Amino acid sequence: MVTSLVLPETVSVPGQPRQNTNRSYRIPFNRPTLVGKELYYISQVIHLGHSAGDGAFSKRCHALLEEILGAPKVLLTTSCTDALELSALLLDIQPGDEVIVPSFTFVSTINAFVLRGAKPVFADVRPDTLNLDERVLEGLITERTRAIVPVHYAGIGCEMDEIDAIAQKHGIRVVEDNAHGLLGKYRGKNLGTFGCLATQSFHETKNFICGEGGALIINDTSLIERAEILREKGTNRSRFFRGQVDKYTWVDLGSSFLLSDILAAFLYAQLEEREEIQATRRRIWEYYDEQLRDWATEFEIRQPVVPAHCDQAYHMYYLLMPSLSIREAFIDHLKARGILSVFHYLPLHLSDMGRRFGGKEGDCPVVEDVSDRLVRLPFFNDLAESDQASVVEAITEFIPR
């Protein structure tokens, strides 16, 4: 049973005035929810006496995710950002290397590689799925290209057959940013199992959450042992605990990427209820899609496109409005009715940092267009049908002008 986390309207902090935590929206954009044994499992962590990383629940999560995905190895991290940074370390990204990413993504997708000295090469996205446009990919490749990072936007798979074929032709590694796409599939195969590496997010806005958290999926078995070392601060600690060495020491680069077992316990409870969560999210997504179809058609507002060969993850529901001004009016219209809707990514190539790497207007025309027009609707695991009906009613009252 999905249960909302009930929080007090005010929070008292010693030495500071009481602060109101009520977001003042009748229907928020997102709300974290309990779905099963989260709090019980957290109490078990305390009882077992191991709340740091790689405890009993971390190992359960690793095993369950490996089973679900059919992946050789999965390692929890403190965030999807950390999983991406771990990927850049594993691929030995060096200053001057080039990494291709869609311009329509979260900053962590490329920041992880820029931290290693890489130059970002921004790709445009498809106008249908808003995923990296595989048709422009080959034209962006140079002799310095080291990695391609497709992002499965909204949990709908990129055209991985073409992307993988291009990458293999040029000897380039693929790292999937699958922050939106756990349990999604492309041509029957799990997202996150195409690249040599893939990353997951368990941030509070995702389908399965633990507040902050992530995972690295390792599909190239030759990278497993080093991944364990880099994740453990550059030490061979994992081999020590398996009894493969009699002491552990510093052997490579690394950082502290381990997720607390307290958070892993919360996550494991969520993963246990994955079928219920996904069924709920599918119902929410399909309700929006069906109830808004006539209104969207009348006013030339585009709904999400899901190719027949993709099984989506039901991560979000968005609309593409006719213009920026109409999107702003739409958001204000819902806000006046106590409903929070939000836009999404700004074009990375036009950001301050993107321009430092040569980004300019016109480089990614589809990204520049859709970024101004996209709006996301409230979508969370305990969104009541009555509240969703209220959202739909408010939307269909809106007349674009």
C-alpha cells in the first residue's frame, strides 16, 4: 500500500525561528512516499549495527538489481552524479578527450567528465522522444572522442541499436545515463544494459527513491574489479573482505562513493514493491494521456511520444506547449489553482559553462525549441485519482492564447 509521508507544517531549529515547510500547493509536483517496509528495514540496520556503506541491505540491493536487469554487477553509490563520476574514472578520461552528450539533460551527465578534463560535445535531440538524435551522432565524432552518453529521457529508450553500432564502428565507449529509465526496455532489453556502464538515480523525484542515491551498472566484466577499488577510495578493501588479500591498502585513484546502509534499506523496500509502484505510475501516465488527448489535439499541444519498440518506465508526463509565453501562462494558470507544474532542462550548450566550451545559438535547434515549451505535470507514487482528476480539469479549462 502506498502511503504518503506526513510532515509537520513547521520545523523548529534550535536558535532559529520556526520555519513553515508547507509548499502551499494543493497538489505538488512531487511527493516522496512510503510503499512498504522502509522504516522497519531502517530499524533493522540500526539493530544489526552496520549503518555505513556495503552493509546487509546494500548487498541485497546489489543482488536484486543484478537479478532484475540481468547485469553482471551493480554497485550502489551516493547519487547518480557519483555513478557518472565513477564512470569517468573507470574510462580513464583525460584532459582533451571529447565526450558526446545531449544538450537536453541534467548538468551531472557531462559535469562528471568535464571534472576529468574532458571537452563536452553537445548533440541535438530527436523531436519525437527528445532523446539523443542518433542521426547527428557520427558527424560529431572526432579522433579525440572517448565516450558517448545517451540519456533515456522520461524513461523512454534511445535508439540504442544505431548508437551502439556507431560507437563500435569508431571504438568508442557508451555510458547510459539511465536516471529516468529503471525497468524501461528497448526492443525487449532492459535500459541500462547496452553500454559498458550505465547509471541509475534514486533521488526523491524518481520512481524508486531513498532521498539521494544512485547505482553504477557494470556490463563490461573487465571493469568490475577496478570499479570496486575506485568506489572504496582507491583501496582493495572489497578484496580484503572477501578474503582475497590479508590486508588492504591504497592501490589506485578513488573516492568515497558508498551509499549508507540506512538509505539502502529504504531503497530495498521500494524495490521490493516495484510491481505495485510501476502499476500505479502506469495508471497515472495513461490517465493523463487519455484524458488530455482531445484538449491537446484541439490546441495543437503535443503529448509524449513512445515508440512501439520501447517499453517506457513511466517516469514523468510532460506536454509541449505551442510557445514559451503559452507555457508560462499555463504554469501560472495551474499555480492559481494550487497545482504545481514545472519546466525542465535548459540547453546545456547555451549555459555559461556550455558557452565556455564553444556552445552557441543554433547548435542544437530542437533542444532550443523544446526547452522553451516543455512543462511537466504532477507525478508521484501516491497521487490520488481525485487529485489527478482535479489537475486534468484545471488543464482542460486552460485556453492557449
